[in-house]
Amino acid sequence: MAKTNVDGNRRMIRKCYLSKRKYRNLQNYFEECTSYSSLHGVKYLGERNRTLIEKIGWFIIIAISIIICAYFVHETYKKWETTPILVTVGTTQLPIQHVTFPAVTICPAMKVAQNLVDILNKFNVSSTENLTDKDKLSFKHAQMWCQYSNYFKFIQTFGFEERYNLDALEFIYNNTPPMQEIFWTCQWSGDDKNCSDIFTPTFTEEGVCYTFNSINRSNLFELGVLPFKDFNNAKATSCYDDYKSTCRDSYPYRTTPGVEAGLQVFLTVPKDNLNPCIDIWKGHKVLIHQPNELPSTKNNYFYIPLTESVTVALIPQVIVTDESLRSYTVEQRKCYYDDEKNLTHFKYYTQTNCEAECYLYATKLYWNCSDFYMPHISDATNICNGTISYTLRRSGHHIKNHLANTSMNIPDAIQNELDTVDVPSEAREVCNCLPSFPHRLSYKMNPASARKRRGRKTLTHVAKYFEECTGATSIHGVQYIGDRQRSCVERLIWAVIVATSVSICTKYVLQTYRKWESSPVYVTIGSGLVPIRDISFPAVTICPEVKSDADIYYYADWIQKAFDNETYLNKTERLHFEYMSVICNRTHAKSDGFNHQSFGPEIYDFLYSILPNFNDTFIDCKFSDGPKSCEEIFTPIFTKDGICYTFNTLDRAELFSKDVQHYQNFYNAFKSRCFNQKFEPDCEISYPRRASSSGVDAGLVVELRARAKDMDFKCASPLQGYKVIVHNPSEVPTQNHNYLRLPLDQAVFVSLSPEVITTRQVLETYAASERQCYFNNEKKLSRFNHYTRYNCEVECLSYLIERILECLDFYLPRKNESIPICGANMSLPIKIIEKILVTYISNTTFLNLQLGDLVIKALIEELKLVEQTSNYCDCLPSCRAIDYSFETTQTDYYWYRFADQDRSGVQEYRSLLNIHFKDAYYIPLQREEMFGAMDFIAYSGGLMGLFIGFSFISSVEIVYFLTLRIACNILMFGRKLWYGNPQ
């Protein structure tokens, strides 16, 4: 018995020993694995002399890192799994001639013929005793396409037929007004066409409609589909699927852009034939669709009111699917290739055709009939009555979703009714109507000597701890520096290499940070060309050097009189002279005899009254599409040069704020239409005007005249002729704009190049000083409705002059009529204020200012205007702006020879100005974000990983060895052994 117990104890001891040995082997293996692992931080989990707290801490850090990494990898995988397909914008433009013009289906407002109208009107009475059986049958048939408001009331009275046969199509056809009563005239691509030649009748939910540019029924429907009369019987197709070339005689038709190159149809409806059908008041319904699909009012459509004209500008959207995407499932790419899904009734698969086939399938499944406008295969097809048609048109999308087994919400009442019929498995395939498209060391520690001195001992402990740190870190190359088994030369070389790598990496990271900090926004060139018709033609301001009609007022004569004897001028003459000195050379108005420092609004009347006759100055005007009346396209305005004339500017109600005062018809232009600051494609008729193309024949041409006797060199500069300013229509012309000179007897041709710059919306999070621009809603001007840099500068100048001089220069916008107009004596202070304005705008200090300048500066500071000025004068560019650079060509203008005159005998001069776009396309610019926060982290992390293998775990290791590891060593071994276990 005792022997048995001893044997049992031996076996138990042996078993425990083997188990403990197995555990030690597993522990040794785990320690070996973690010490050799390249995974950052894992080595600390296997170190035997580490505390449990340290190991748990590292385990948590590694686990968190793995979880975060797994999360982002999972999110990326889900994104790839759910949306593996990306739709991008093509980098090249496809000419419009390579795309077929759409099919246009017009469903007239007049749905039923007059004889049927008379029958339907009988049902407006409460009594049905006088109704014949034929009337009742006609009423029931009419409800298939003409839903009558009292239909359900009368249907309860005398019942309805369950189904009709194909004869119902004949009834619809015979009771539809003939095409000649609806279509008056038709034009295609500028040519008159017989409407019946280009439109073919077709059935839709609205009854008989008429389609232009649809493919022939033999190409649209499968062979088994029954034809009906000449419905859908269009021309045979030619070059239909060829989008890479332009076929001259292709069908469906192709065309060029523009109003004249499209389809124009005049429709009419007799006043006595206003049908009792529901929604008749909306007018003609128009559907735009692909030529190879059945028109359906379930898609987009619009109405043409009965007494209005509607112009529709089309923008084709062509999406092509790369052939490599065939390996993806249909659910992943969310589209079908042409040969992937065949339809029963249609030769071409499109989403619309598929939905039509789904509705056809639904009516047969639930009601054993087909709606009248659907394609029919058998003569025995039952046609659905009006009640079924009414239900299908209002609940059809729910029925389609039910059959396709989608997750769309379906009302309970409809769901309950649909659940009464078992849905075959094939229904989901039939009604699954998607769009179609072609085509990532362990070191043995030497024990420290206890016989060394204390200072030496401390240094040794530091060296030991440093060796431990470098041996454990994941930073590349550092472990060789702390390895005591390496020679000093090796360790020194590695120290130099690591230091060099760290220096280079730090240098580049700092350069990147400075670049990000100093210029976080950069401007890129757009990826594609944009046609110039998508932007406005610039405003053109012409300022003649002739300020007055010599027969009314000649400034040179009055200067002579004024300086010969000042008392010669009476009060009125002196006042007029000072008026004129405001717009002429102001150096003449310095005499003490001219004491008017400001004027009232009467100055405007005087300047306007002495102006040369407009029609004597502007002889002829043309723009893009032909001759124009100069008086209609030019409006007078005030500028620093006096009264000028502007073409294509915004109307004053849209340009200026409501508080700004105006003079007579100045700045009185057309109301804007389709004008916006985003430069989106515009409607055909717009204002400000747009050039249809580039070239000298598609721009602005102005012929100007100046009489020789009106030349006043005392008023104007020696440079006679005209000053021309090209600017944005939404801003006023200023001296800061680029301008050109139009000399006398010269023809100047100006070639414009638009400079359009936009800003990505993500930059709104940056300060305006960082992106160097203002978004439209960021800075509001008190005098202007549109923010631009030039408008801001004008407002700043107006604010300073008004606050300092208590008057305004005559051409600046006034918000109050009581504000006086600055006289010529104020010209010097105004010039100084303009210089101060430049100083504030450039955010510089007051340097190189003369005495008068310093006086104005002191006045600004005394009035405490510095802060207000910074608010008014912080004039950064607009984030969405357009400017116009130009090139000029000049030549002599022999206009007199054309008029068979001798130049010596002609007492006038003429000049010709031609302004046009240089190219038909321009490349826009865009402000982009240089680096986002994640971009900077990724860029810096890449540099640190490339040079020293630094990662997030590496930074945790550094903090760990400087804090937690020392603290744990002190807790385990005492303060003297802070560096760790000496064993």
C-alpha cells in the first residue's frame, strides 16, 4: 500500500516537472519570438525582468495600435467592397457633334378631339339619364389617357369593363386631334421642316404624343412587337453608336451648339378646345430622352405654358464604363453592359426601357392586362381600363420596388394588396433596372563592477541603461551605437550615420512645415479647357480725352482769362471754371482766388451739359451677332477722367447698394440674366453679354469720332484720343485697372485672355490672410452688392476721403446727397490719401512720406481711423474672380480714304476699337490646399520612416524609457538600481 502511494507521488512529481518544463520551454520560445520580432513594441512583452505593469502597459499600447489600424483597414476594405467603382471626369472634351441630339417627345395639351370633348362635357351634369350607351363607352375609353375629375363618381353609377382589346388603340387614335391642328411650324438646325416629316406619333401615358429624332420601330422594338399604323416609324439609323467620329448624314440627328442649331417648334391650341382632362392648365408636356428608348412621363419632363415661349439649353452627360469592370458584379458596378441583359420587347437595354418592361410585367401579373401605350406582342392582349391605368401611374414605382425586392418603403395599403399575389422568382430579374453603360535582438548585459568610484559607477549605470534602450528601440541603426560588443570605430560611424539621417530628416520636415505654415494654399492649373461662352464678356469703359464741346465751353480760353485778370470772372464764370478744373488738369486751380473747396450736386448738371453729343462721338457699334445701337449698349458713368461710357456693365440697382445715390440715367444698364460669379454654363440669352466665339468678328467693334476744334490740351494731357478700361462687369472702372490708349486715326485690335480663378470650398476653414482671398459671404461692402478687390479699394478710398476731408471726389459713390463734392483745391490731399491707401492695403509702415503725407497720416491717427481703415481697406482678391489680360495690335486707320476725302480738308479724327477673345477656350486656375493636417503627418511620417525608421511606437518607446521604465525599475530594485536588474 505504501509502495503504491510512493509510486503515485513520483508520477505526480514527474508530471508536474514535465508540465513546468513544458511551460518554461513555451516561455523561452515566446521570449525568443518577441525579441526577434520586427513588430514595434512586442519585444517588451517577452522580457523576463520587466514588471507586470510594464508588460500590461505595452500590451495595451500594442492592442490599441492594432485596433486602430484594423479599424482603418476595415473601413478601407468596406469602402472598396461597397463602392469599388469610381466615376471620374474625362480630361478631354468631346465635341458636341459626336453626340446624337436627344429625342424630343411632345405631348400636346389638347389630348382629345372636339367630338369627344363634347361627350365628356355631358358628364359635368349630375343626371345621367340622357347619356347613351355609346356615350358611356366613350367616357370609359377616354379615361385610359384623359383622367376626368368626376370619373370615379360616374364609374360607380354605371360600372366599367374589366378589360379592353386592341381596338382601344383605334379609339384613342380616332379621338386624338390631328397633328396639323397642334404643330404650326417646325425648324431644325436653322432650316424649315415639315413637322410631319421629322415628328412621328407614339403612345405614352398622355395618349398620342409626337417624337422627334427617335430611332425607327424596327430598331427600337424586338421583332415580335406588333406595329400600329405609322407610330414610331422614323428614319433608319445611321452612325448611331459611333461616338468617335462625326457622320455627315447620321440619324438620329447631330448638331452644333447654339439656338439656331437646335429644334424649334411652334404649337397651337384652339381656345374652344380646352379639354376637361386633369392638369390641362399646365400646357404641353415635353420629354427629353435617348433616341433608343420609349418616352415615359415617369422621367424628367417640363411644361410649355399655352401662351409662353420656352428656350431649353441642353448639356449632354456621357458616361463610359471601362471594359476592365466586367469582372465586377452588376451590384458592385451598378450598371449593365449592353450585352448583359436582354429585354423581351426592346432591342436596346436602357434603364427606362427596362422599367417599361417591368411595368408591363406588373400589369400582366396583377391585372392580366397591358397599359395601352406599352408594346404588345399578341393580338389577344388585354388593354387595362382607366382604373388600372390610374392606379399604375400613381403607385407604379411602389409596384416596381416590390417586384425588384428592394428596401424602399411601400405604404401598407398598397403592400397588403400586392401581397395577395405570389411574385415569381423571375420578377426581381425583370425589374432590376440598373443604368446601362457600353463599354513592417536581444543583448546580454555585462554586470557593473562594485569597486568603481561613485561618479564612475553612475556613468556606467547610464551607459548600461543607454545600451538597453538602444537595443530595444525600433529606430533603425541606434542599436549599434549602444552595443558594447562593437568597436568604438563602428559605434562612432553608426552615430554619425544616425545623426546625419536625423539632421536630414529634421531639415526636410521643418522645410515642409514652414512651407505649410507660410503658404498653405497654392494655385493650380485646371485640368480641362473651358469655352469662353461660359463666362461674361468684359465690361468696356471708354473715356474720351475731349471733356467738353468747344462751342459750349472751352477750358483753355477761361484759363487765359482767369490768370490774366482774376477779377474778370464773375461769380458764375468762376464757379463753372472751378467745376471744370475738377476733371481737367487740376494744377491750374491753385490760385487764392478759387476758394471753393467743395460743391453741391449742381456740378453734375454742368459737366453733363457741356459734354459733346453722344452721337457725334460714337458713330457705329457692333457686337458678336451684328450691328447695335451705341446708345442702347453704352451707358454714361462718372470716373476720375470725367464722364465715360461703359458697355456690358451691371445695372446700377445690381452693382451698387440701395443707399447709393445716382445721377439721371448713369449706370442705367440692362437687368442681369443668367449672370453669376461661379461661371457655370449660361443660358443662351444672357446679360452681361457673352461672346459666342473667339476672333475679331465675334467681339465688340466701336468707331469713334473727335472734332479737331474740341481738342483742349489745357484740360487734357498731350495724349489725345481715348482711354479704354477692360474690367469685370460687376465692378466699377478705376485707375488701378489695366487700361490701353486708343489714339486718333488709329485702329486698335485688343485680344483678350480671361484669367478665371476659383477656390475650393475646403479652404473656407483657413483664415482669409492664409488663403489670400475672400469668399463672397465673408466681406460685405456698404456701397456695392458684389465684392471684388477693385470695388473694395473704391469703398476704402471713399471712406477715407469722406472722414478726413468731409467731402467726396465727384466720381465716387455717395450714400447721402448732403455729402459735398470735393473741389479742385482738394486734389493734392486726395492724392496723399490715395498713397496712404496703398500703404494700408500693402500692410507696410509709413516710409518715404513727404511732409504733406505725414500730415494726413497724423490726421488719420488723430481721428482714430486706423482700426476702421483696416476693416474697410483690407482688400484681398475675391476667391472666385475673373480678370482680363490683353494684347494689342495697332495700325493706321484710313477712314477718310474709304469716304473718298482728303485728310488735309477733314476737321475730325476717327478711331476704331475692336475687342475680342483671343481663343475659344481658356484654362481656369484654382486655389488648392497645399497640405491638410493628415497630409502633413503622412508626409513627415514618410520622411522619418525613410531616414530612421521612426514610427508612432518609436515615440512611445522614447517616452517609455525616460519615464515608466525608470519608475518601474525603482519600484522593483530600489532607487540605486534605477537602471534595472544588474543580473
